[in-house]
Amino acid sequence: MNKKNLLCLFALCVLASVPASAQRQLTVQAKKVGAVIQPTMYGIFFEDINFGADGGLYAELVENRSFEFPQRLMGWNTFGQVKVNDQNPAFDRNPHYVSLYDSGHRDKFTGLENRGFFGMGLKKGMKYNFSVFARTNGQGNARIRVELVGSDNEVLTRQTVDISGTDWKKYTAVLESPRTDARGLMRIYLEGRHGVDLDHVSLFPGDSWKGLLRADLVKDLKDLHPGVFRFPGGCIVEGTDLASRYQWKNSVGPAENRPLNENRWNYTFPHRLFPNYYQSYGLGFYEFFLLSEEIGAQALPVVSVGLSCQFQNPDENAAQCHVAVEDLQPYIDDALDLIEFANGDTSTKWGKLRADMGHPEPFNLQQIGVGNEQWGPLYPERLEPFVKAIRAKYPKMKIVGTSGPSPDDKDGKQFTYGWEQMKRLKADLVDEHYYRSPQWFLENVTRYDNYDRKGPRVFAGEYACHIDANPASPTGKNVFGAALSEAAIMTGFERNADIVHMATYAPLFSHVEGWQWRPDLIWMDNLTTVRTPNYYVQQMYGQNPGTNVLSLTENKQAVTGQDGLCASAVVDKQGGRYIVKVVNIAETPQQLAITFKGVKSLGQGDVISLHADNPMAENTIEKKNNVVPRTAQLPAGAVNGNVLTVTIPANTFSVYRIAF
């Protein structure tokens, strides 16, 4: 397929080409400072899809570590005399454990092995922290041998652990891998004739952030400079049914006693089926709040409004599938208790739990989402009592509602109805979602120009440009052309920062062997991560948000796609510079003369550019740097007085930063 046809695929060929010699005159009103850009403007959204938590961000290498999957030994291979038990367990909410008994013969062995999530990623020189809760189940002391084994079945390293007494205790060991292997495994042998009971068998890489999260993924998030972090979903907040919804209270306290939850995505796509996809809750709300602090983002937790997924549960089955309005109090209490967990004094029940977990200081939570992408009358009638209760107890807490799963009324009046109801209930922000084509993104650069400025503010809570309507399609990849379309619509976010207060791309993570939905912002395997072209668009905005909007026009009109150009401008008062973002979706370079009206002269500057000749270009595990931003000083003569003259190449997103 040639380049012209690829451009047609992205609906870019409809844009007029502009001769490079036709200089375009843009004007920035440098002294007329506009709307404040919220610190939450550009952020991230986490949902446990595509093995984003267990097997992804959560660094635990052992699958089904507490033997609580419905098939108790799923994820484990056993040999010899191994039995699953639940008598006198170590943990009341995770009652199952395994018992290892003498094999009965000198040359037979008892033990078990775990291959983790698509294998265990082992790195040369890395130390791995093993832990287990154990006790003897017979006379005398016992011993186990723990091994890290390569994909070729070679034993790489081993340690022994002595176990004494019939009371449950935690035991630890450290194993160092002598080589790198993406598909290793862990094997545990019973040594000697005395049996043991084992529970919560765990293995973490030694470099894990706070001993919990994959260090490389945390760095990927931190480098985005996100302003807001929405968690834990998404559809998992709703659950396929209410029993499988994400319950934050189950995700706090000691990790070994957090009960297993069925992941709403484990069977949603039959052709991408992962029946072993569960949530250990090891990555829970406490960890989400800690991560928010680490990456410098305001936390935005989302709680259930009492509706299970409406896609999977038709409205006519409401009585069987959803919580009746008069029975919502436990759900409302969960929302109020969550705020107390985040912000409450240590004398309160949930504030004390936070302190007991290691964070006596409040997390300074400022906002909460209630419901995900619900629609129709079922949602506002349930949201209303939440709003009343939260406003009464926490009047300064911002409440985020939703306008449903669609960004328009093409499928009925759901979107308009949702906004009307959010205005009636006086929600602070309304969460809009759009997974749409490149053409839709380009046509919606002006989307927020005429929004009502007196109502709630906008949260573009889930968006991504899809080149294929089916998110489970093999062709729905993270390609440069899609990222360029996202950069274009984001100039519209920026120009309308008075109404758009938050925006988060979705989904965030995907394992290369465990994906169910794509495109996704960051891809990973067991050893490394890949930053997509879409990631770099988000990063270029997140690292250059500015403090206030500046008017940027051409012929007194906002630059919203005319002749293939979209642009916006901000001032960064703290950094002492002007920042102009320009997206050229035309097939030819464009020369720009940008006049900064109101100033006599400009300082020096630089430009960050993201470009690819092929709109289908992507970054992969093998070629991570195929499409990456490049930073360069502005060429000599580019700045003349208060005019910046530059040429932006075809198919390019550029950020110009000029000192004042």
C-alpha cells in the first residue's frame, strides 16, 4: 500500500496541500492572557484491561499466589503429593492454601511451579524477593527449596527456606538471576520428609517501586508529567454484574488478606479469551494514591453508582442487575468512606487505616467520580443521592459525572440527555468518552468552541483515535497517523481550557501477549516497555502545558484545520516562555510567520517535533525508537523581533518554545 493510499485511510488526503513557499501569517496575542490552564489538564487513566495490573504495573511475578482462583491450582503445575486445603487458614478472606507432603519414595519429589504471566521476566544480576506464609503440617521442622528456572529448564539459582512450628509465619529469601530470560519460572520443592502448608507465595523484582510496582512503568508514567490520575476504571468499576464490580474496601489493608476479584475483561472478547484474568487487588486504592503522589498527579478515584455494565445488562433487566435507588446507602457509604480514607484524620476509622498502612498524612483528595459511562434515566436517579450526600459532608469535593459512552446523539439522545442531567444535578465535571476515527478527530478540533460556559466543565476521560472500528481487531494499532489526529484535537482542548479541565487517553497499558483492546498508550512484555507515538503526543502536551491560554489566529480565525493546520498557544508564566503547538496534517511542509503581538522582541527558543513519513509507522519491542520526538534549537534567524518564522514539515506535530 503506497503512502497516498495510507493517507486516504486516515482521511488526510481530503485536506488541501499547501505549497511550502506560501507563507502563512499567524498572530498570537501575547499580552492578552486568557483562561487558566488547570494543573489537571493532561493526565492518565488506568483500567485493569490487557493485563494492566496483575501481569503489568503490579510487579508480582506469581500468578494465583494465594490459590484463590475458582480453579484453585490455575497457574500452578504440581508434582508429588500436593493438596489444596482450607482448614485453619492464615487469612480469613483468602482461606485456601496448599499442603506439600512427603512423596513416599527417595527418588520422587513433591513440589509446585509457577510460570507467572506469560512467563516470568528474569534479568541478569537482578535480585528477586521471595516470600511465603508457611507452617509445618506434621512432626518436626521442614524445609523448602526455591528455584528460578530458565525457559530451557536450566536451574539458574536456588535458596532453601527452613520452616518451623505449626503457626503461620512469613518467610523470605533472595534469589539473584545469573542471566536474562523473558520466560522463566519459579519452582518450589519440599526437601525432607516433613510436610508444609504454603500460602501467599510471592516473588517481586528487587528494583520494584516501593517493592510493589514495575519500576520501568512507573518511570513511563512519571515522564508524562500527568496532572490527573483516574483509577481504577472504567468498566471494571461497574462489573459484568454487581458481584464482580471493583470494591475499593477489598483493595486496602494487608495485601495477603485482600480477596480475589473476577476481572470483568476475562471473557468479554471470546476470540481474545483469558480465563485466568483475575484481580488480586495487590494493586489497590492505597497503592493508586501512592502512585498519584509519585507521579505528581491529582487522584481521581471512581466508585460504583450501583449500576452493573449497561452494555451487558439491558435496562429491562434493571431490577435483577442493578441496585434499587432505595437500597443505595451502602454504595453511598462506600463513597463517603473513600473520601475519609484519603483525607480523614487519623482519629477516624478509615483515616486510621490509611495511617496504619504507612501514610498518616492525608492524600488531599479533591475530586471523585461516581459511575463510569452510564446512560439513560437509570444513572441520574442513582447519582442524585450520591451528590446530596457528598455535598452535605464534603462541600468542597468536586463530583465527576458522565454523559454516557457516546460523544454525540447519532445513536439517540443519550449524550444530550446526559449533559442535561449533569447540569440539573450540578456536577462539577462531565466525563466524555470517544473512541473514533481519524476523520472524526479532525472534524472535532472545534468541538468545544461553543460549549456552554456556565455549566459543568469537561473531562475527556477516555479517548483514542482508532483506525479500525473494532478495538479487538488486529489492525487497531498505535500508529503515527492516529497520534497526529489526537495531537490535532488536543489543540482544541487547549484553546478551550476554560471549559476543558481534564483529558486522559485510554487505555493506558497493554501486554503484548495479553492484549484484548487496542490501541493503548504503553505496551510491555515481561522485560521492557514501549512508548507509542500516542504516548509522545501526550508527553509533549503534558510537559508543556503552560499556565494560560493565548489567542492564536490566522485571518482573525482560530487555526482549526484550514489547509491542514491546527494550532494553539499558551504562556508559561513560571517558565518565562511562550509555547505554540502546531499540527501539520497536510502532505507538504508549511512555512509559518508567527507574530507575537504586544511584545517588541522574543528571546531564544527550541522546537520539539514528532514526525514520520509513513502514517502507519509504529514503535515496537524490536524498534522502540521508530517514532520519537526530536528537540532542536531554533535555527539562526528564526526569531526576528517579535516574529518567529519556521517551516513545519508535512505530517508533523511541533511544539515551539520561545523565551520572553
